[in-house]
Amino acid sequence: MSNEPLARDDLFDAAFLDRLRSLAVRLRKRRSLMRRGSQSSPATGFTREFKDYRQYTPREDYRAIDWRLYARLDKLFVRLYEETQELNLHILVDTSGSMAEPHGEKRRQALRFAVALAYLGLAGQQRVSLYSLNDTVRQELPPLRGQGNIEKIIQTATRLKYGGFTDLERGFTDFHPTRQRYGVIFVISDFFGRDVNTAAEAVKRAAAWPGECHFVQILHPEERQPTLEGEVELAEVETGEKRRFWLTRRDVQRYVDSFDAFCENLSRECAAHRIDFMQCGAEEPFEERFLDLLNRGTALAGGV
């Protein structure tokens, strides 16, 4: 299994980073009436947003009186505030064997999404957490805040170790975003599990997460439409198991039909549980697909 660190330029070139910075500035302007990285919540938060006025009653603390308003209206009013709390961005990146071999483009595309999402979160003063997903979920970095931390995200992302299998049900069960407040959650994976039903079952675990949830499925064209025929030996990259087959065109078509059914079932389960689902080819232009993701609607983009 290839675990060589990716070069920074394999994720982004300088020109795209400049465009990403411009996008982040544009998003901040669109959210100018909101606290950056904050969301209205009934819970006690970190900041206080002015909400409205209410007429003062004798039992209330006189220090809440708005004396400037009293000077204009000759009536006593108190200011009402709405508590807000930070919005946390959780990014889960699949680091199982199938994300790196035999199609390394999947690994690169997934990390591009992860770093770009992290950049927008940091630029919006949200707390960003990066996780690896294989046999379980592991937090690779503590929550980070501030645009200056993007280098830590890039360095950690490029050094992630790939290998082993994906246990989606266990990983989604072990992931507890409630411990770090409400958030926006992105899972970037091919969603290949032990069998074709694993991913759809794991969706039910993700549906219990408190927050806005997005699944980004990264696939290579060869996985959907393999160019194989005749006698072949196939190796399962996550378990190491090998088998010999004699494949006819009919066999390949049956595989294609099964693969499409797997993806359709996953998409249907996500829709049923209000989880946003988007597919992305490993060789598709990243910038276009990333903007497509933001245009689907997310608190991270402020409704771009």
C-alpha cells in the first residue's frame, strides 16, 4: 500500500488557492449580518446578538435598561439578546485501502475536498476538526480555528496513512459530534464496506448525528465500468484476498448493474434520512465539482 506523503502541489496549485481565498471573502460578505462561524441556538453560547426590545418591568435588573432609547421616547425598555454558539466543521476522510489503490486519483481528489472545506471553515472563524475513517473514526487534529491553521490541515492531510478496510457501521457509531456541539459534517469516502448493504445501513447511524450532514462519494471510472475480460486475477486491496475469474462481457455488465444499484441505494437512503449525497469522479475537474458541492446548500457556504 502506497503511503508516500502527497506534495502540496498535488492538492492545489497557487492559482486555485487564490480563487479559494476570493471565494471565502465573498462568503463572509454574504454573511455580514451574522457572527462568523456562529449559529442561532437555544443553548448558552459564546457571543450575544441583539434581538429586540421589550418594555421594562419593575422586577427586572435596571442595568438592562436602554437609557439612550429612554432619552428619545421617555419610556423604559430593555434590550433582548440571542445567545449564539460556534458552528463546528467536522471533516471525515476515508483512509482505507480502496481510496489509495489501485486508483491513487481517489486519494488526491478526496484530500482536495477536505482541505478546501477546511479552508472555508477556518476563513469563517469556525472550529475545524479533521478525522480519518477506516476500521473506526480517529481525530487527527484537535479543533482548529483561524485561517493561519490551514498549513496544519494541509500537512496532516498529506501525511495520512492509507490501508486496511472500512468499517462504516462501527466508524459512524463511534463518531460523536455531540461532544463538540452542533456542526456541519462532511464524510468523504467511496463508501465501500464489507458487502453492498453496509453503506446503506451505516446511513442510519449518521442520521442520528446532530447537525447538517453531507456525503461525498469519490469514485474512479474503472470502478463503475471496468475494462476487464477473459481470465483475470483480482486482489481485494483492503483485505489482500485474491481470486481468479474468467469474465465475459455479460459478467462485466452484471457487475456494472450491481454497482449502479449499490450507488442508487446509498443515494436513496441518504435522501430518506435528509443527508446530502453527491458523487464525484476521481478524474473530474476539482474546482467545478467543489463549487457544485457548495451550491447544493450548506451553512458552511452561507447558502451560496
